[in-house]
Amino acid sequence: MSEQGEIVNKVANSGLVNIDVAEFRPKGKRLGVDLKDFLYEGLILKEKDFREQVENLDVGIYENTFVYLYCSTDAIVPLWAYFLLTSKLEGVAKKIVFGSLGELELVLFHEEIQKFDFSDYKDKRVLIRGCSDVEIPTNAYVELVQKLKPIVKSLMFGEACSSVPIYKK
């Protein structure tokens, strides 16, 4: 409180700039394509049948989505099978990656952080928020530190009321 009894928000007056890493997460639906669904008995790729299934795939459900390709069985899937599926979805989906949903998120965060202009944070005191409603890959935080450290005055992690100092110029 100030001398007049007013409540003073010290955090708001601190000049601290907050970054919510969740804001780097592109909005959009994520969909997985499990190659086992294209395999004979979930284990064997028969080229003719596979090509036919891919050709007849309704790509409409993948329009403007983020897609990850994987195989949930121990089947040996030739690389060209992933290429063929990618070719079918290219131009329909926003992004296609091989791997899990977590690996898709890693790629999406990476791309957003790499293209973001951090120049507004030059010589600022920056706090990277620690809590989020969405799961954030740890690598997103690692990349942020690499982008911010060369330009900021100081860098902290957590919440304004309980932050951990990371770097100070």
C-alpha cells in the first residue's frame, strides 16, 4: 500500500515483460494417421492394396490440420509408404510430420519460435511464464532462452510473484 492507503501493483509497475510460451502454439486441429490401418492384418504392407487405399483416402478431414504419420504396430514399413501418404496430404494439411503428437508439437513450436521477431524485447526485463493450459515441449523453453538471452536485459522463469532468475546482463 502507498502512503495514501492505495493498493499498488508492484508487478505492473516493474517493467517486466511476460512471455506466455503457449502463444507460440499454432491454433488448429491435430490428426494422426496410423499406417497400421493401411496394412494387411495390421502387419504387412501389400504395395498394390496400399497404393489403392492411399489413392481412395478421403483427404477432406485433413484439410487445414496438422498431421503426424506413425505406425502403432511393429510392422516394417518401407519409407516410400510415408512418402506416398505425405504426397497425398501435401497441399491439404497445414503441416505433415513423421512421429508422434509430441514430435509434431515440437516441430510446430520450433517453427513459430524461429520465425518470431523478438526485437521488441531488446534490453527488457523478460519473464517466461511457467504455467500453461497446454502442454509445451521443454525444447520450446530451451529455444526461447537461446533467442532471448542475446537481446534482453534480464531473463526469468516462472510467475511474477515467484520467478527464478535465469540470466542478467
